[in-house]
Amino acid sequence: MGKDMISRIFKKECFEPVARKYWEKLVCGLLVLGERGCAPSEGEVLCAYNEMKSCYPGCKCNIVRAGKSQGDALQRDMFQQGDKICGIRVVAELSAANSSIEFVLTDSLYYVHFKTDGIDSFSHRVDTCDLSQTMTNIKEFIDNFPAYLAALENEKVEFEKKAKLKEISRLSLKTCVAQMMSQLGYEWNLTDRGKFFLLQIELGEKRMVEISLNDKNFTKRIPAIPEVIKSVESLLETLPFPVDISMTKGILKL
């Protein structure tokens, strides 16, 4: 009797890595590198602050003061009259998907943190920053976020269609192998290696044939397997001593 032993349970492909890569490309590109050693001036910070408060009254926007503490600039957003200005902090609650984006752009920290449904939140930092260009990017991101979200949803629909077709194909592969091997009378094992399945067929004591199958080639390879087994057995019978045989990229090694 044949046996179908799957050593690793096939897991459905997950869209999260695709979504994370999508958002990382957009978000991490918002911070524009500036001239090394040059921090935003007080005038630039005030201009950016006033523009954000005017265009996005719903955003939390703070001027960051240069305090005596040299700690994290996230802790230095309590600005008081007479304090020296060193940067700006912006937190925007976005329009959907439980999303938010936070920027801290100061003389010692250039930072963005992003959160949205479907992925783990992530942060990105750079050593220098062009405040004006970065603020332009921030505004464009906030304005275009619904469009970015819609484009990602379209990608998810296509991803799920392809994943479903691939899953159906892989299930068909396992069914076809089981039906064929039940007729041949060999002991066998089908192992899911992720990108492909490995079919191991025992030809007798200490003899085994291994054949890789995937969702693209199995319809051609499975019908040919009985003839492959027959040819290998015939070859092994002619050998005067045990020989390991493997086929790698079309090159036969004896």
C-alpha cells in the first residue's frame, strides 16, 4: 500500500508581508535627507507649524523646545514662551483603517512612525532631514491616503485570487500523486517543501527515487513518473555495485 505523509502543513499565503512592503515604501520615503550638520531653523519650524495647523486643524501639531535634557525629543514637546525652538512634532489620525502617522523633526531626531490595520506598526529614522521637502511629502501623504488605501485593497483582491488558484493547484497535485501511486504498488512519501513538493518513491531496500513537483510542472511530470521508475529500475539492475544517482539542472551525475 502507498502512503501519503505530508511533513509540513500547507499554510495559506499571507498578505501581510505584501501590505507591509507597500506601506514601508511609501512611508519611509517621506523623510527627505538634508545637508549633514544643518538643523531646521526656528523660522522654518514656525512656518511648517503654522501651515500644518492651517491646512490640517484636526492634526496634533506641536513645536518641540530645546530643553536642558538631552533625552528623546518625544519628551520635549511642552513648548513654553521663551524656550528655544528645535523642531516640530506632527500626529495625524488618518481617514480609515484605524491608521495614524507621527513625525518628529528636530535638531536631534528625524523620525516617522506609522500604524494601520493589517500590519504591525513600524518606525523609520534618518540622520539628516530637509524640513521643507519633508513637510510637503507629509501633506501629500495625508491628502492621498484614501487613494493609497484603495490601491492596496485592489492589490489584496488580486493577491487572494492568485493564492486561491495556487491552493487549488497544489491540492490537485496531491490528489493526482495519490491516485497514481495507489496503482503502482510502491511505498512513497510526499513532502511539502514550501516552493515545491518532494515525491520520494522506494524501489526496494536502500533504493529511492526523489522527484520534485510544483503547481506549474506537475501535470507534465506525474504522467511520466511510471516510465521514469521503470527506466531507473532497469538501469540499477545493470550496475555491478551500488551507485547514487542524482539529476541537477539537466546534468546527470553518476
